[in-house]
Amino acid sequence: MLTRRPVRLLALTAALLLVGALGPLLTAVPAGAAGRADPGANCPPGQDDCNVWDDDPPTPGNPGNPGEPGDGDDGGGGPAARCQWEGRVIPCYDEFLGYFDNSTGCYHKLLEPQPTIVEGKQWYLVTCNGGLGSSREELFDAPPPGFGAPPDPEELARRALASITLKAPRISVAPRRGTGPGLVGLPVWMWASPGANYFGPLTASASDRGLTVTITARVDRIVWDMGNGDRVTCTGPGTPYRVDGPYAGQPSPDCGYDDGYARAGSYRISATTFWTVEWSASSGGAGDSFSLNRNSGGAPIEIDELQVVTR
């Protein structure tokens, strides 16, 4: 006799894990940057926390809409699969419902203990309609399609990413507008707060069903927008300016706008850190990387022209 059991609705949809990262924006980097852009992570403007999809993400062809189907829907539930039902992405494995089969839209979980012993067959808990339907017990003479598939290591990499904080750069410039304007043609210094959460490296791991994936996140470069169309690329946070320092009155030793501004005016400087997140699996062989950006707020700077009085 078939019986019906209540369905645990808590884990049916793809969970959005919130990365505890402060700052206005986390975005995928443009093509050509180090690593590939990660479609499973973003942080909308004005939102302090960043969203990481804790399931198989859409393919890079649909980076902005995780609800649309992606490529690779082979029904196998393995690492290449994209588990979807009626246009929405769902987990290929659920702790309470078991493994998902794209071809039927059902989850299957082996019942433990078995209700009755039937030679050559096993009882499974079957929950269809993408996990939203009622559950039933059903006999199979072989495991259903996709059952027992290993976890997706890339999914675990995003879970690990959700456990660390990649902070937006906190920037400073000299000359500061609050202490007086700079002058046309003189060097400008730029620097950002150092530290692992701002520049890395940060390491984290996530495990599931015997597989552990470890990530390392670090900043490759910081690109400064000088507010006049010019950009300056630095490989580190830069050196804070000190009026009594060894480089006072000179260009920054590692991160500066050495030729200065060509025209007087008010400018707003901002910066973007480019992160590369590398991941590897404990099983060996699997590994990849993806890239993310963090954008700063703006720092104002005032530039004047030097006036010379002649008689």
C-alpha cells in the first residue's frame, strides 16, 4: 500500500546564502579579467550583503537571472547537470528529499529502514513537482536516474565563499580636500585599507557527502578612477602619505597619480578591487577559479592652479 508523508518545505528552493561583506557592490568582472566571472554571486547596489546561490547556477549565458534554464540539463544530477523544474533552478541534492531527477521532476530518497524486504528491490521516498508535491513510497529494482550523484564541487566553492567577507576598499587620497587643495601637475597619492578582508588572502572550506572544497581569495589589482577619465592600476593597497615621511613632496613609491591633474577643478576618486577566488577539491583533479569585484565609495579632491604675480 502506498502511503503519503508530509514534505519538508524548508529546503525545497535554492537557498540564498548571504556573504557578510559590507560595501555597495559585488559584481562579476568583465571578460578578459583573471578567472571567469561567477554567475552565482552578486550584490545589488545599496545592499550591504551579497547573494550566493547555494545550488547549480545558471550558465554564463544567463548570469543575471538564475531563474532561467541553463545549458547542461542532462538529467543525471552530476557536476555538469543543472537541476531545474518549471524554469527555476533547484538543488540537485536535498538533505530531506534526496536526489533530483530532471527527467521526472522528482526527488528520490532511499528509505532507512526499509518498510518491507522485497528481493531485488528497494523502497524510496518519492517527492515530485520539483519537491513541492506530496511524498509517496515506491519500489524500484534499480536506483532512479541521478541517484547517488556526487556533490558539485563548484557549488561547494560558492558555499565556502559565502562564509568569508570580501570588503569593499576603504580609500584615502592626498592632498585631502579638507586640509587644502592640491595643485595642477603635482603628484597625487592614493591608498586603501590593508588587511585580509580587503586584499586577502582568505581561505575557507565547505564539505558535503565526503567531498571538501577549499577556496583561496585574494586581490590581483586595484584600479583607481581619478574622476577625469584617467585610471591608475596598482598591485597593492598603496602607502599612506605622511608630511614627515621619506617621500613627502614626491610621487608615491607604489600607488600614485604621478603627473597629477592637468586642469584645476573638483574631482571624485574611486577604486575597484579585483578578486580572484581559486578553489580545489579534496578528491583531486577538480579545480578552477572565478573573479569578483568590490567597488569603493568616492573620495573628493580639489585641484587649484598656482598663481604667479609679476610686476
